[in-house]
Amino acid sequence: MPNTLASTILSQVWPKHWFMIRIACVLLPWVSLIAWSTSQGAPWNDPYPRDAGSANTLYASFSERPKHLDPQRSYSADEYLFIAQIYEPPLQYHYLDRPYRLTPLTLERMPRVTWLDADGEPLAPDSDPAGAAFTEYAFTIKPGIRYQPHPAFARDGSGWAPGTGARWVFSCVSHGIAVQDFWMPNAGGFGTNLRTYNPDTGTWEIVWTAAKLNGLMHISATQNDEGNIVMDILKPVQDPPRRIIFFEPHENGWNWVMQMSFDAGESWTDVYRIKATPWKD
């Protein structure tokens, strides 16, 4: 009877709202149950694992998908969120200093910078660096740093990757006084050698220049007992030392190799190879 009386009073006082009151009475226990359950743990639509809340993990969002994971091509902060987890750079910023400054990360110390003239000789300490033809950076990596296999690090001749190819055109100039060649890589760029033979010394004297190369590279070449031409780079001084070998040509072309020495010339390792074949128009 009390419930019937209460219903009669409500229907008389709020006849227009009776339907909403009935719905509220039905849903109120469920709303209370949901509120109580969500207050006991993570939200029901939490995208992370249940045990991730207690882990030392920072979650972040990004506004667009990454386009490049190559540090040389990447340009957005969104991409660097991924790159920073893959690559460890040699230097880092000291963010507590004002202004910011670079400090070693994987390096033992800051790079040693040497300014060289066009002949590869160091400039005087009080010289203006703007007058340098070359700049040499020496990096010392901390012991224990490891890298993915790459041809640049191969010391046993095993790390080879195919190149993009190039056109190489040779021609005699000045009625045979010299030989000039033009190097035209398929990937872009340009370079040229001018080679003259000195009969007094039995050597080829060579100068090389290329796009984005300041000054000239000076090379001396001699023919060894096997008939191959061994080219030693004189200036600028190479560190590590390197040399180039033209193998004796045959009817189908010739082979060319660049070598580096990692033990002061005691042994040599191939780091770049070319297989030249005649150009067919």
C-alpha cells in the first residue's frame, strides 16, 4: 500500500515526468555499478596492458606516421621518437646548459678538428678556418660500441653491397700529352682525372677533382710486376691510408679496386670495387 500511495502522489505531482523517473529508477543501479567497477581499476577502454601501469614506461602520441627512419633524411620530431630508439648518435645536447652545447655520447671526447690547405697540409694554429680547402674530423668511439654490418666497416672483404653504376669516359688530350677521364655516376655527381706520364721517374702523375670537393687530390701511380697500376694518394693525407689499383685490362674491360690499410700499411683491405665493361651504344 505505501508503494501504491507513493506512485499515486508522484503521478499527480509530476505527470509529465513520470516516464523519465521510471527510467532513472531502472538505470540508477547499473550506473552505480559501472562507476564502482571503474573506480576499482583501469578504465574499461584502456588501450594498454593491465600490468603496464606499474612499469616504468612513458607513452606518447604522434600526429602523423613516420616517412623516414634514416637519420640523414628524417626531419620531423615524430620520426625521431623512433630513430632515437634505434640509433645512438656520437654527440648529444646538454640541455641544462644555457645556451645548449654538444657533449660526447658514444664518443670518448669531442671530435678533433683539423683544417687543411689544398695540398692536405694542416693550417697554422692562428689561421682563419674560412681559408681551409679541407676539414678533417677525427672521432674516437667508446670501447664496446657495436654497429650493424656495413661495407664501410668491413676489414675482411666480406661486407659488399651493389652500387648504382656509372659511365666512365677516357680520352687523350693535347696530342697524347695526357689522358683525361670523366666519371659520371648514375646516382648523380661528376668527377674528372688528368693523368700525365713522367718518363724520368716512370710514374703517372694524376690530379683528381669532383663535385663538392674543394681543391685537388694528388695521386702518384706506378706499374707493378703483375702489370697492374697502383695509385697512391699523396695529398690530402689519407687516414686511414688508401690506394687504388687498376688491374691489367682485357678485351672485356678491366677491374678496379680501392683498398684501405688499418695497420699502417702492413696489409690492405678492399673497400670498393669496380668492374668496367665497354659501353655499348
